[in-house]
Amino acid sequence: MTDFLDVEISKRGLREMAPRLKVLAEYAPDYVRELEDWQRKAREYGDRFVRPKALEIDAKCRRDPRYFDWDLIRRGMPYGFLSMSIPKSAGGAGGFTTVTAIVMEELCAACSGVANVFGAHGLGLSGILLGMDFYHVDRSLCEVAAAEKRGEPVIFAAAITEPLAGSDVEDAGYLRTAKLMTEAKPVPGGYLLNGRKVFISNGSVARYSSVIAPLDRSRPLETMSAFLVREGDKGFSIGRVEEKMGMKACHAAELVFEDCFVPRENIIGREGDGMRGVETVLGASRGPVGAIATGIARGAFERLVDFTLRKKTGGRRLFDQQWVQIKLADMARRIHLARQAYLDGCMSFDFTGVPKLMKQTAARMLDLMPSSLRRNSLVTRTMRSDFMHRTTMRMMDEQLNPDDLHHIQQYSSGAKITGSDTAMDVAYEALQIVGLEASLHRHELEKIYRDAKLTQIYEGTNQLNRHNVFINLFPREAGHVG
């Protein structure tokens, strides 16, 4: 890359990219420094390891959809991306949604497929975190953090989408009419899980999958529950690994459950909590999806700037032509606005949502009680008792402001829409400006355009997210709208 691109774009600091953080640094300097540290680490990993291999991995995955670059993921272990949201008491960094979003933007500017491995992992473990299920925090999440320190990636996946039910599984208003085929039936000692999940990011490489399924398909809203399924569990297998258009470095797989036995202790939270968990998780994850898309748009912009600096027409660089300058200025403007949108969604969630409650109660409990004591059978039974569950749910209902929760859903869905539409538009404009040469794989722009499309689809389609913005913008009136 040129010196201009290096200095003026790729090396911009977080306070310049998001001026609100320059102001916030006066009041919460440690918080801003933490975000800057995560940006630095993600940028270093992206520049040193991801960018040089992005095209090679994309080409290998085109030839073999099951190809997965474990070595590249292992190189990310010293940076702590797999444990960045795991509580410090469980061996992680204790970061929340904004940390994840900052990391995602930086990694996606390098390669969104590789970045999505870490992002989908975070989605998979978020149900445990946001449900404050200490049993699994002290077991599977501790395992993730400990293995990462040894340089061994333990990856999670979240399994929601089904062959005939996609975004409707993610929205309580549509769930009653969703055509579900996955079901978990209670049996002595646990549950038998049957059905299929499809398009599951990380599904074929994950050690743990958080699987959402009802106990009764005729009453999905009331019985939707979450289960932790481990790689190798009897009755659990991997079906297709999809030949995807973009984000090829992160597998999308079919998960098959045929009388898969899930021990009772491997339920996440409680029976019937699944839909509440899904909506909370999506409130947390849609902001980072906006960051993923913003990073993709930024990646297209950076590569376009580099191309226009090198390409000459009529003896002049493309970069020096006014029409190109106007296009670049408009792209930069939209990327900046997309970044502010995802920061709105993420910071709203972190400061007014479940993380606020976790800081006030759960984190203190984890800090005061050592892991060895929390694993004690008596303590475990107490923590997983109906009384403790009711207490936790009541505390969440009492301390979380309903208006704040509406704002979180509104801002996070807005961030997802804004970022993904920006990614598609910026990538398309970059292709138009570069022209015929944009079709060449080595310029990366055709890859970025393919990668961008997925951001308009996963975490709920943009159509569903627009409706989510509406019902949370007008929560009382929306209940009367057909």
C-alpha cells in the first residue's frame, strides 16, 4: 500500500474515527483506552496475518468448501479474540458489545470471512453470558479461555436458522407461524433433540453449539429453549458445508440431530427461556453486525483509494480526478455514519442493558466467589435452582428500563441496516469506478462485494430489522398494527 493510505486511512486512531470517544476519554479514560487497545490488537492481527492470506483462503474455499485455516485462527490466540467477552473471573477479558464491534470492524477491513469466525463464536457463547448461566460460564467458557492461553482454539456456534424458518425464528411476533422442524423432547435425565439447523456459521468447526429448539412445536413461543451440544455427542452430526458466495473462510454448515441426547445440566437457562434469550442476544449482536458491515465498506474504500492512486488515465491519476474525489468523499461520509450507528447500538446495550446488570451483580458474585467454590455441587444446585432463576429474572425486570430495552432494539437493528446497506453500496461503487479490472481476484473488490451481501441477510434480514425498528420506535401503537 502507499504511504498515503498507510497514514491517512489505515492508521487512523479510534478517537479520530469516532469523535464521541475523544470527548468520553475526558470522563472515562480507562474505558476509551481499553477500546483503543482492542483496536490496536485487531489491526495488528489483521495486517500481519489476515490480509496476506485473505485471497488465498477465499480461493481454497472455492475449491473445497470444507477447507478451514486452523493455523490462522491459532495465530489469533495471543490476541484474546475468543475470550474477549468472557468474564475476567472465568479467564477472559470481560469486554462487552462495543469491544466486540471495534474488533469486528478492524478484522473485517482485512477479511470479513476470517473475522466472522470470531464473531460467530461470540454469538454462540453470548446466550450463556447474557442469561448469566454461571454453570456454563464455569465450564465451557472457562475451557475456551484456558485453551486460548495454550494456543488451542475452542470455538462456539449459535444454531437458530432452520430449513423452513429463518428470520421468523428470531422474532416473537412471527414465531407462532414459523415452520419449525427441530424439537427437544424431555426424557429421563435430559432431552432428545431431533431436527436440522442450516446455514450455521462455525457449525462444522465448533466444539460447542448453542441450539435453540422448542419442547413443543405447537407452542414454540412458550416452550422455546436453549441447549448446549458438544462436538461428538451421540446423535449429532454435520451435514452439508455450504458452497457460499462470500465470507468463505467461515463455514456455514447443516447440523443434524437424530435422537441426540442432551443431559439436563446442558440446558442453557431454563425451559421456555429460549425466545427471551434470542431477543436479548440479537439486541447485543446486531450492533456488531453493523460493525462487520462497516469494516467491509472500509476495506472496499481502502482498496479503492489504493487503486486510484496507482491507476492513471490520460496521464492523470484517477485519484486526482474530481468525479472520483466526490465519490470517495461520499463513501467516507457513509462509512463514518455507519460507524456512529453501530456505536449507538453497542454503547446503548453496554450501558443500559444486561451488561449493566452483570456489572452490578453477576460480576461481583463471580469476583467474590472463586471458581473452585462455584463448582461445588451444593453451590451449583443453589445457583441453578428455581428460586435463583426467579430471583435473577425478577432482578432483570426490575432494574432494566423498558424504554431502554426498546432503544437498544431500535438502535441495534438500525445499525445493522445502515452498515449492511452501506457495505453493499460502497462495494458496488468501488467496482464501478475500477471498471473491468474490478473483476480480477487480485484486486479483492469482487471478493468484498460477495462478502458484503451476507450482512443484509444474517441476524435477521434487513426487512425484519426495519420492522423491528418500527415496533420499538412505536411500541404501544405497533401492537394495534396488522
